[in-house]
Amino acid sequence: MAAGESTPSLKKSCCQEHLTEISKHITDWKRLAFELGFIFTEVDDQDQSGETLPVKKITMLMKWKRKARGTATYSMLAKAFHSIERNDLVHEVEKIILSTPCSVAKVTTLANALRKRYSDPKEAVRAGPLFMSMPVPRQYFRLVIVKEEISHKPEDSSRVLSMMGGINTVVKKKTPIKLEDIFTAAGGSEGEVILIEGAPGSGKSTLLWHVCQKWGSGELFQEFNLIIHIPLRNPEVQSAKSFVDLMPCKKEEAESVLKELEEVDGKGVLFLLDGWDELPPSVQQESFIHDLLNRSPKSALCLSSIIVSSRHMPSDDYCISQSSNLEIVGFTDTEVKECLNDLLKDKKDALDLLLERLKANPHLASSCYLPLNVVIIAHVFVVMGKDLPSTMLEILKNLVLNIILRHMKKRHLKNCPSSLTSFETLPADQKESFKFLCQLAFQGLNTDSPRVIFDQAEVSTSCDTLSLLQEISCLKIAGTGIQYSFLHLIIQEFLAAFHMSKLTDNEQMASFNKMFPDQRYAKVLQFHAGFTELKSETIQDALHTAIEKSLQSNTNDILDLHSDMTDFHIEEEVGDGNLKSLKSTFKVTVDCQFIVCSI
């Protein structure tokens, strides 16, 4: 050891930075794992995980650190090195302790708090209707990496299953990729920005929370010292002016954490930004969040990595400089059956009957490529006594009615009916609350800056939430005030469409013109079409005008409108009668059957 250097204490607990450096010198990691107390199945599972060798080594050490807790010291590690005849690594450990900065208390404390938080079921993002009696028993994620080149293979199942994007994304080449490999494919884990797109209900939020949970349990992305989950729908995030505003801790602690992270340019930090499409356009174009996603090499925390999720948007609207573009795609027919089998376990007769009903209803069956839809359909099927509505609108209607009924029974409310068949049959008090919630949902979405989070002051004290509205955690661990959101964005969109359908024709027309053909409002207009059956002549005239204008333009505009109308799934909710004139008008001369499903 060089003169003037003190001998480091080997009795201290290992820190992640030191373990990361130590892992680089390990050759036989499996032999070391056995010496550290791992059993054969644990080592074999890690070996078969599909991770790269460097990741396997650091993951093993981090799992040991969590298992051993207070006894995960450098001396314990040195003893294991001695047992596998690697005394040279004992001296290497001493040099690493002296030469490699270790996160001091603030970063380590925040990381430990977040690992605990991510493991708490109460903190779990509602990845689907977890409020139901049959949550998804295991997670299903199918990722593809989107390439710039065009694919000319219409039979490409990964592409067919993700036809919810605009014309500029649907035809691109898409190759399956494992979650643990996404940073390897992007070129590394330092300074990468990875965009993950997906249709509503495809599991984007679930995927990001899955990353948090797996990191917290030491099973995934252990090369990161800190993973921070940030819901972009949160007003605190949208108004953020610095990294301090994004840290899930008190301001004083956040400032200390940021100071430590700046010393290493954010290396080892992963931000998970959930819901880019839920940001107001002004925030997408000019804000701290925008700058974070488009940072220069000289900007603060430039070596931190980012995963950002979003519903599909036209590429020109993203305002993101991503290093890799991924997409979370839907179920195959086999996976639909697997998921339904998990949901209806021990109910084989019910499973067979449900599959038979879906086969008889192609429109409904086609919606099952989305995990959220599968769970909702299975739930409604069981609740309705093995009956099945014919459209997603009716499926969601029955779901909402069932949530309200369970809410009333759970609270032993007076005049609680034995069943609910329509919103008109709600008791007077619940009908008034339902009307208020529909109006709140509509007001949140019918703006230039759609909102999905509401302050306590916006929710009337006399209003019953009917279990459709839930309290949510603020960004800060010691958050201020109570905030609310609907159980899922699709619930808010459904209620907003119901409210819109009750407006006057002129008011509906004004809202329609504001929303069409912006893809952010696709679900609202889909459900609105179902509620009104497009009987309004003014709205039919608006669709005619949009079609005729597109036909007079170039081919790309025609295809874009075709894609827009497909995204709205109008025919799935409206009978053929009210669409015949639209179909006769919309005569596209370009063969685009492999790109989008015909309306």
C-alpha cells in the first residue's frame, strides 16, 4: 500500500459502488456465490436469467448484501475470497475502498427508502383493475425494439399486435427484446433515454412499476444505485424547476442527494418517467422535464439514464431525443388463453364458455390483445353470471356499475339495490355523485392541457367517490395535501364520454371538433360514439368534412385519417346503419389493409 495511505476498515458494511467495482475483478462468480451462502437453485436461476455476465456478478453481490444485511461486510467478502483461493482480491478490495467514492448517507438512505417503498403493495401502481376480485396473478410483458427501416411483412405478428400507432410507426420493423436487455441494445446504461410506447391498457405503468419492484428485490438493473419512479401526470412534476423537485424526499434531503449525484454526473441513476402523453403540450415543448429528456453532454446528471413511457403519438409531437424506441405489444391468442386460465383458475367450465363467447364476437375478441381488457372482460363475465356484452362500451358500463354496487354494499348504504342495470337506476344520492364525477372527468380531459389528478378542493366534500375516484400518494414521501385520480385513465375517459353524450348537440359538436382527430382523445370519442350511436347529424357532417378534406390531400394524409378513425374503433361501438354513408364516402384508393384494420 502506498505511503501515506491508511489501512481501510474491513468491518464496515459494503456499499453498492464498491461492490460494483469489486464485481469487475471476479471471474468465478458462481463459486463465490456458494461461499456467500447461496444455494444451488438460487445460483442456477441467476445463471439462467439471460443477463450479461457483468450484470450477473453485480446482481449476485447485491442480493448477498440484502440477505446478509448487517453482516455484509468487507471482511466477510474477504473471507469468501480466501476460501476460493483469491487472496489477491482481498488486496484489491482494500484499494477499491480507498480509491472509489462511496455514496454517503443521503443517497444510500434514499435508495434504501425507495427499495422498501417499491416493495410495499400499498404503493403499487394500479397496473390494471387491482380493485377487482381477480387481479392478474402474474405479469405479462412483450417488448419489441422499433427500428427505423420499414418492414414489408404484413404477417409480422409483433407488428400486427401493435397497430395502435400512427402511420409513421405502424410499418416500422419491430424485433422482440427482453426487458433485461434494453440497455445493452441501447448501447449501455449511462446517459441513455429509452422510449416505451404502448396502446391504452397495454401495461406501460405496470411495466415501470415492475422495474421498480425487481430493482428493489435485487433481481433487475442492479447496475443502478438509485431508481426514481416519476408519474408525469402529477402537477408537482409538471411544474418542476430542478432535480430537487423530482426527488421523492424533503427539499433539504433532496438538495444533499443532488449534490452527491452531481459529483458523478448522475452515473448509476435511472429515472422512470411514466406517461409522457399525459403531459400538457406546453410542458412537453418547454419545461424542466423537456430539458431532462433532451440534455446535452454538459447538462447536470448527464450520465443518468431514463425510461419514459407513452401512449402512441405522432413522432413529431414527442419532443424527445431518445437513444432507443421500444414498444410494449399485446397478447398472442395463446397468451390470452394463458391469462384467462390464470384469472379463472379452477373454473374450467367458465373458461371454456368465455372462450366460446369471445370466438362468437370477433370485435370483442380482438380487444383482448390488451392485458387490461382481458382482466376487465373476465371480471365482468364472472360478475354477470357468465354472460358477456357485445362491445367494450357495455363491458365498461357493467364494470363501473359493479364497482358502484360493491361500494354501496361495503358501506352498508341505505336503499342499496340487489343489482344495478343502468346509471339511470342509481339511487338519488349516488346518481348525483355519479353526475358530479362524470363532469369532473370531462372537465379534466376537455382542455388544452388534460388533467388526470385533482386536488382535494376540486372534489366536493358532499360527493361520494363511489370507489371510482381514489386517493393517491403525492410525489414527495412527506407529501402535502390529498390528491385524487380515477382508478384508471380509461375509467375517466368512459365517464367523460358519458357526460359529453348528455350535453346539447351544439356543446357536443364543440367538444368533438376540439378532440378529433387528436389521438389523446381517441378513447373518449370511441365511447361517445357508443353512447350516442352517432345519431347527431352535425357530428356525422363533421366526419364527412374531415374525410372529404383528406381525400383532396396527399396519400399520407389519407392514410393518417384512416389510421385516426381506426384508432377510434367507431364501428366496434356503433351499428353499421349510422356508418354506411361514411363508408361510402371514405373510398381510399391505396391498399393499406396490412397497415390498419378497415373501418
